[in-house]
Amino acid sequence: MITSIYASLSVLLIVKLSLAVIKLRRKNRVSVGDGGIEELQLAIRSHSNALEYIPIALMLLFMLELNGAPKILIHVLGVTLLVGRILHAMGLPAKDFKKRVLGMQITIYLLIGLAILNMVFLMFPEALKF
């Protein structure tokens, strides 16, 4: 299963973002919430945003793989997911608006593309085999 590669790499990104939150909580002695600390707020949102988008994207990627999409397409879409999420994860805490927006654009267009591709491969399984 190709999707397992991208699921594993996505988990590593989520863990990295989680550790950044933990580090800032310890540094600022905040056990719950954000303590009104902007740096911690941004780290929490970066982590939460990854948790909001990565699971649905992986689920759609996995279903596309099960629907018989070509392996190269699964790899291209998996890499695209990681690029979008990494850009967003870098841009949000750094207040780099361009990276943040680009990361979200990549993610949103990827989700739309995955949804459409799943429907197409489901409806026309034989016509799209390359």
C-alpha cells in the first residue's frame, strides 16, 4: 500500500508539530490552553490544522489507491499532500503569509482533486487504467 508511506511521513510531521507545542508549553509553563502567548497560539493552530486536514486527505488517497489509480498518481498526490502541509506548518508559526497561503491552497486543491478523482475512478474503473 503506497498510502502507508504518506501516512507514516504525515505522522512524523504531526509528531514534530506536537513536540513544538510541548516545548513551548514547558518554556512558558502553560499546561492547558495557550496562556495568551502568541507563539504558543500559533504552534497550537499549526498542529491542529495538520490534524484537521491530513486524515481526510489520507483517507481519500487510500480510497483512490483502492479504486485502482496508477501508482505514480498516488505518489504524486502523496508528495503534494506533504508539500502543502509542510509549507503551511512552516508558514503559520513564522507568520510567513505566502507559505501559509500556498500550503493551504495546495491542500484545498488536493482535497478537491482527490474527491473528483475518486468519483471518476469509481465510475469508470476500466477506462482510466494506464
